[in-house]
Amino acid sequence: MNHLKRIEFAYDPEQEAILIRFPDRLSTFSYAIKNETLRQMTFERAAVFIGEKVLLQYPVYHEMFKDYLWTEDGTKPPAKS
């Protein structure tokens, strides 16, 4: 069984968005991150935002970074045990 997950990135000038696709899935692009969303962020925040979207596609990273993932409402990190 192949455990590799591939990720593809593309820029769509018509949508003005970065498209993120996981070719091993049957669906088309999983995420479209619009320029207008990124314009509201600093470069550092945009890089973190995109990186989180990619990392969280892999269950191994859910466990690895569980202490740093935000609560469902996104307002505070979970309490460390």
C-alpha cells in the first residue's frame, strides 16, 4: 500500500486564488485561498495559514502538533495536560 499523499498547487488568475489539490482524492481542488483573504494578512501570517492547511491534511501531524492546535472556536489554544 502506498502511503504517500501528493499535494499540487496552482494559481488561478481568473479566481485570483491559490488552489491546493490532493490528486489521490477523487475530488477536484480541495482549497481555493483567495488573494483578498491573503491581502488582509501579513506575509508571516499568510505563510502560517497556508502551511496549516497543508499540514493538517496528514493525520500524523494532528498527533504531533495536537498541543498547538486551536480550539473549535479558534480563540484560544487547548489547555496542555
